[in-house]
Amino acid sequence: MEQPYQKPTAAFVASAWGAFIIGAGAYLFGLWYSTMELNEKGYYLSLLLFGLFSAISLQKTVRDKLEGIQVTAMYVMSCRVALAAAILLFAIGLRNAELALSEKGFFAMAFTLALFAVITIQKNVRDIAACPETKVTVFDDEAEQAPQKSSD
């Protein structure tokens, strides 16, 4: 089933990247200047990376199914479980962390903003690639190469 996709505006793409930079940057800034021990900082950094990857994977599987690309039910469930696990482990970690309530709120908001933004960025990438007037060549192994000029 071929669906027409509208190319996102430059403002929408920029706002998605801005939200991601602000969310992930604030989260990392908070980790850097936090009084947590190094193993706690590693835990929260790992959860951010795990959450971002699982959110991108889930968005990709949803989009693939929408476009009629076959996706196994096992992979879709794996993506859902991974994202739920990242959010649940993050919530449990914050609940048990010895942080002020304002610090917990700061990390929760930064985490949420980063997850939302990365899903939007993935959607934008797919929408831009699906537009017929857009030729995607970055990271595209099957991109057409320009013919080489012969030196006769």
C-alpha cells in the first residue's frame, strides 16, 4: 500500500533536533554535575541510550508495518518490551535515588523530552526519504552513483 508522505518543513525538523539536543544535553549535563556515584551515573547513562535505541526501533517497526513491510511479531514485541523496560527501570531508579525531588523531576523531564524527540527525528528521516522529490544519499548503500567522466 503506497501512501503519500508530505515532506516535513525545515522548522519541524529543526525543532525536533533542538528538542533532542536540549533533552539529551540537559540529561547529560545533569549527570555530569550530579553528586551521584560513578556507577549510578553509568546506570542512568545506559538507560538513556537503551531508551533512545528502543524508541527508535519501535518507531521504525510501526512505520514499516504501516508501509506494508513485513515485520515479525516477535521483533515488534521485543521493541515494546525493551522500551517499557527502559522506562520502568528509569522510574524505579529515580524512585530509589537519593536525589531531591526537583532533581528527579529534572531527569524525568529530560529523559521524556529526549525520547519524544528521537521518535520525531526518526519519523522525519523516514518522511524525507519517502518523498519522491528527495534523493537520499547519506548512508544509502543503494544510492545511484554519478557516472564517471572518461578522460579521452
